[in-house]
Amino acid sequence: MARRKASFIWFRAGLFMLILCCAALTVSAYSPYAAEGPSIIAHRGASGYAPENTMAAFELAERLGADFIELDIRMSKDGELVVIHDKTVDRTTNEAGYVHDYTLQELQGMDAGSHFHADYADETIVSLEEVMDRFAGRIGILIEIKDPPLYPGIEEKLAEMVRRYEIIQDILGIGVSESIQGKEYIEDPGGRAGSEGIASSEGTAGIIIQSFDFNSMRRIHSLLPGIPAAVLIHADRHPLTDKTLDELASFASYINVSHDLLDGELVREILERNRKVMAWTIRNDQDMDRMKKLGVDGIITDYPG
């Protein structure tokens, strides 16, 4: 009898331990702090499936589960921030001419979808304010400043808008102090850009600002030290010397590199400086797999989801 009782006790103990293990595995599987792959950034929205830089592309990116939408900004004739990639409206609308020669109202009246497909004829050029109103706090937003020397004061305009939305998010209780990894932004006493910044976390979403123009990103870091600045690296800036990397790390939280220039050594050099790296622009599974193996922090792609 004693032996049967002991066996029963051990059976119950074993069953209890099994239940605990299963519970731990379940919590781990759903924990927001569990290790995940790189963040997925929808390039100009889900631009492989919908017209670039339109509400349709941004809404689709959100539905597909992207971590961020990426968009481009320029300034209109009346000084408004508008979402469009090119200097002119020729390629993506039914009109022609430079963006800065049109007012916001005129730009918003253009057909920005039919060039992609007739089903998108109702899509128009949108303002950054419209995008922020719709998506700020719901999904991360990666804002690229295009050709900043053409638009004097664009950094100040953007900084003013970002500050306004930070205040709104604070009032609504939407967290904006976490990074992609859920860590807080830190800026060291020497004024170097912190290794972390405002980006998406559980139930939150944030902002990153990037440009090919290094001086513009220095300006953004000065105006918005709590927002991650990112520099874009193309072939004309490659290879990056140790001196250049050190300089970029003094103000940029992200060093975002064209995927064809990325290799294990460059990724390691960026990460060793406690900075993050995003690869752009991915359009096929082979490049996607290679970037994941390199261990990049983010993948900018036309085809999220």
C-alpha cells in the first residue's frame, strides 16, 4: 500500500511539472519579449500590391502585419509636407511638373492611383498630416526626407509635426518611449545618438526619420534627440570607412544600407557601434532570406506580409 501511495505521489508530482512546463512554453510563445526576426518595413506602403505612397498602400501594409510603413516627404508650394517620392508628379499622377510648383490642395486633386491600376483611380497624393492622423500610434512610421536642400526648413516643419503627435500620444496614453526591442531611448552625455529610440513595441508604434542627406539627419537629431535618425547608404557612399561609421554613429541610431552592399562584416561593424541596420529594398525571397541570415534589424520591402 505504501509503495502504491508513493508511486501515486510521484505521478502527481510529475504531472504537475509537465503542466508547468507546458504553461512556460505557452507563455514564451506569446511573450512580447520573445526573440523575433527583423522588423518588416513596408516600402512606400505595400507598394508591390498597391500604388506607392497612397492611403491604399499604407492600409494594406497594416493589414498584412508590417511593423512600419515607410514613406517619402517633400514640400508643396504653400509649405505643406506632402507624401511623394519623386521631385515631379509625372510618374505617379495624371499631371506633370515639380511638386513644389503645386499647392497642397492642387496635389490632393491629382489621380495618384491609375498609373498602377484603374481600380485605384480614387487614390490621391496625401499630406503627411493625413497619414499621421490615420496611423500614428497604430503602426510604426519611417519617414524619409527627400532632397532636403530643395526645401529649406523642411526639418523644422517635420520636427514641429512630430512633437505635436508626441504630445497627442502622451495625452492618450500611447507609449512612445520604447524601441523596436522594447528598451528606452538613451542619449549619452557626449551627445551621441542613443542606441535605442522611439519605435514599435507591444501595443505602441513610433517614428524613425531617415535621409540620404547626412547633414539633414544631423539637423533632425539636434531638433528631435528623442527620435531615431537614420542615414541611407547607397553605392556612391560605399564602402564605409571606420572613420565614416564613427561619424555616422555620433548622430544616427540606424545605418540603413542597400541590400546589395550588405555583408556580414558591415553588419558586424554597425552592430559593434551599438547601432541598428536596415536593408533596403527587398523584392524577392532570396534577398529576404540572405538579409535574415545576416542578422539585420529591419527589412524594407515592397512586399510585406
